[in-house]
Amino acid sequence: MLKYIHAFLLLLVTYCCAAQVRITIVNTVPMPVPNKPLFLATDFNGWSPNDPNYAFKLDASGHYYLDIPHPPERFEYKVTNGNWALAEGDDIGGNIPNRVYNAATFADPHNIQVNIAGWENKLIYTFIVRSIPKSTPHDAALYITGNFNDWEPGNPLYKLQHHEDGTWRVSIFTSLNAIKYKFTRGNWESVEGRSSGKALPNREVKHNEGKGATNIEVNIDGWEDLAATFNFYSLYDLLLLLSAFQGLLLIIAIPTIQDYNRAGNRWLVITIAFVSCMIFLRVIGSYRPAAEAFTKILLIPDFAIFLYAPLFYIYLQKLLFNHTPRNKRQVYHFIPSILQVAVYLPFFLLSDRALQLDMMNQDPLLMGVFLGSGLLGLAWNIYYWFLFRATLRFYKAQFMTNFSYEQNLNYLNTVHVIQAVCLGMWLFMFIALGAGYMFNLHVWLVVERSVDMIWLVFSTITYFVGYYAIHQPEIFKVSPQKNFSMFDPAPLEKEVVELKIETEEPITLVAPAGESENESIQQLMEAVEGFMHKSKLFTNPRLSLNELAQKIQMPVHTLSKVLNDGFGKNFFDFVNGFRVEEFKKRVDNPRFKNHTLLSIAYDVGFNSKTAFNRSFKKITGQTPREYYSETMMKEE
């Protein structure tokens, strides 16, 4: 029985030896990284360059060997020093084809002897970390991660070694022309950041910065999971969040204003809601846990690029002109936004991990989409900025033609200025990008700060709207003007005019057959001027062209023609001329010596100090104070 057992064991050992292949490295040049093992990368282990099951061992003679049980009859392989950046090559550092094993053609299929002539000539980068944050745990292990290892944050092959001089060092071998990298403590939660704990852009080093062995000295300023308790960036986030929450309060408050312009303010509420949402998502996306869990949240704030301007423009039209564009025409404003959704859709369909890798590697397609959207968005918003400007100017001109008072739309001017500042910084950002590309400069930090500042300035819009909503709520009660529009200007008509003054019998003025139009207008001018002196209707601060036309029973277009062609003035200047003259009379009248100049201005019909000062200066060439001082000197 014992003989049979021995025979069976002998057969088993013979079978195992027959089924095993030993690869022995008989000759090799010095390894790129001496303290790292050699590995076999082959087609039957998925070409893994650092599979621990296929790590070579040293025998007593100092040769590396690897036993492979039950290998395929044929396979391809290469020897590596731990990754594909450290693969075997020829004696001048070039690439070599895969080695091929074929049991049928080898004289001794159980023993393969390998000679390594050299290693692929890769760029060698030695990273030297001079300092780390004081908050770093004393037992922390540091790693480097980047596009050279698929951004694995804790790969042991890329662990930094702590040296006696206090530095941390690691060498990277790569054929990449540019490497992007960061340092971690083993995972993405403990990735390096700014001293504030905020995310840091990828570090980058390019091939043209050095050839052969390159030493790169860096300092780690902070860790994202070990942030300071209070700093500028947390204040930055706080300001953005307050802006978003103020927007929420405005959404609730504006509809409660009595007698407000419902059509216009409805669009204002929509615009503020959109802006507040984008600002809130911008803040949430700046925190790594949220960005890792919901990576696509980083893409959503970009939709403000093409959507904000059309929303605000439609609000202006509803506020100032009560203009409702045709549905087809209104859609035109949102075509770029629809196209942006279509362009971004493939990235929304990616997995979160794939999108993270694209962002970290600064994938050319993704970066191209971001840059293209930003550049086209800049042009789009500049166009709308000039459109806003033209709209406000047109409104003011038309308002002065129809009304004798100034409407308080200061917050629109403020928003217009804020938009101009944002566009200026936006343009500066692209100039910096262009300069960085042309002169090979690292400008990503400048670009990132520019983007942060654009969002910060943009967020102040809700602060100013909130301020005016509280201190000057009448702004949100502006009545839209239905008698004129920048889209449908009413033409002036020529017709026979009937003039009737309330205090007299109706007067019909028809130009006789031989009388010129100028003579007819002259009669109308005298009649209108006489009525204004007699009725003192200009003391009504809300006097409008329609109201004056009704009082004297004259068609509006005829009265407008008399003012424009006859007096050479718009309605605003025409009425304020009477107010200025009345003001001067009262200043010279002893009965009003105890009145302030501003109270007299209000009594004669001005509705604001600004309108009074501007009109007085325009008509007399002096300020009210200068005129008053001159009058006092004459009396003395």
C-alpha cells in the first residue's frame, strides 16, 4: 500500500512540474526604481503591470524568477517595474514588441530565460515636498496621484518616502508630455487643498520644463478635510449663500406689494428665482463631498450663461412697455440655452466617476465645451447689455416725451453697472487665458479667481434689488406705459386740430386755404402757452401729455407736434420750463423767503431733487444755489 502512495505522489509532483513554467531573468540593467519589485504583465492577467500574484522573487544567486502554474500553451508578456511607465525596452530606451511564449516551439518549455537590455526611456520627475500643513496627522502617509495613474488616490506604488532632511519624495516615470497631479493622504476626502481648505486646481508640469531627471519642489498648504475654521473663502461662500437666501425672500416679498406691476414683476420673480438657484448650486458644488456624490451639479450653473440675459430682458419689456412678444419671437431668445442643453447632455449621461476623471484630466472635449460656451456666452451677454442700454435710453426718451416727471428706476441703472463689471471681468478672464496659451503661462489660478469674482459681483444684484424693494418699494409699482413701445411706435398724423380751453369757449383752429402750416402751429403755440400760464397745470407733479391734451381738448399727436416742431422741446422740458420760471418768481417773492429752495421746487411741480437740479441747470445754466446767491447779491 505504501508503494502505491509513493508512486501517486511521484506522479503528482511530475505532473505539477510538467505544468509549471519558470521565467528567470538572467541579465538585466539597473532598474528605474531599485526599491520596487519586478512584475510580469501578460495577456492572461489583463496586462496588469503590478499584479502581486505575478511579482518576481530573488533566488540565492541574485536572479529574479517567477513560477507560473498551468500557463496557457501560448501567451504574450512583458516585464515591468510596477507600472507601464517603467516597462522593459531596448538598450537605447526604445519600445520593444511583446515577448511571446509558445510551448510547441521552445526547446525547454518549462524554463524561460530572459535578458533585459534596458528600460523604456521615460521622463523622470522627482517631486520633493518641502513642507506640509501643521495639521497633518503625524502617522499620515502621503501619495501622489494624477493622469499618469488614472488618478488613483492611494496607489502604494506612488507613496512618498519621508527623508531625514524632513522632505517627502517620490519619483514618477512617464512618457506624457504634461502631467497633472495632486497629493493625497490616501483617498479623495483627504486630498490637498488651499490653506483655507477649499479645492485646489490640478498641479501641472510640462515636458518642456525639463528633460531627463527633473526635480520639482512643492509645498502643501492645506488639506480639504482639515480646513481652517474661518477664512476669506468661507466668507465668500457665506456672501453667495446670503445672496441666494435674499433672493428667496424677494420671491416671497415682491408679489405682496400692493398695486404692483404684476406682469413685469412676475418675470422679475422668475429671474431672481433662477439667479438664486444658480448661485446656491455654485456654492454647493464647491464642496468636494457634494461634488463627488453629485458631480453633474458642477455643470448646472453654466446655464446662467445663456439664460439670465433673456429673462432679464423680457422683464424689462414687461416693466417698461407692457410688451408681450409673440410666442414665436420670444422663443428666439432661448435658442442658445436650448443648444447649450443639447451640447451638455452627453456629459450628463456619463457616470459620475467618468465625469470626474474628465474634469481632473481636463479632457480636451470637455474643456473645449467649457471654453466655447464661455466665449459665446460673453458675446451673447455683451449683445444683451447693449440691448438693455438701448432699451433704457429709448424708454427715458419716450417717457420725457409723454410725462413731466422722472420715474425712479435707479436700481435698473445699478443692475446695468453690475452687469458691465461682470462682463469686464469675464473679458479679462479670456484675455488671461489667451496670454497663458500664447506665452505658456500658468494662468488657471487667475482664471479661477476671475470666475469666483464674477459670481460674487453677479450675486450683488439680489442685494441691490432687496435694498430698493425695502427702501423704495414704489419702484416695483411702476405702471407700464401702454401708449408707446419700442416695437410699435405710433406715427404722428396730420389733421385739422380743434382746441378747447376749459375756461373759455371752444376754439376751433383750422388753417385757412392761404395760410401756411407754420402760421397754424404758431396760433396753437400761443394758445397752449396761454393755457399753461393761466391754469398753472404744471404744478401737478404727475402731469402727462395725455392729461394736458384732455384738459385743452386737443389730440395727443397734435399737441406733441406743437411741442416738438413749434417749441422745439419734448413734453418733459416744456413743462419743466414753466416750473423753473415759477420757481424763480417765488424765490424773488418776499412771501416765500421762509421756504427752502427744495420745498419751493416741490410746490412748483418737481417730484425729486435730482430732476429739479438737472432741469434748472439745463434751462438757466446755473445751479439753484448759484441763482439764489446771485439774487441775494442783487438785492443787497
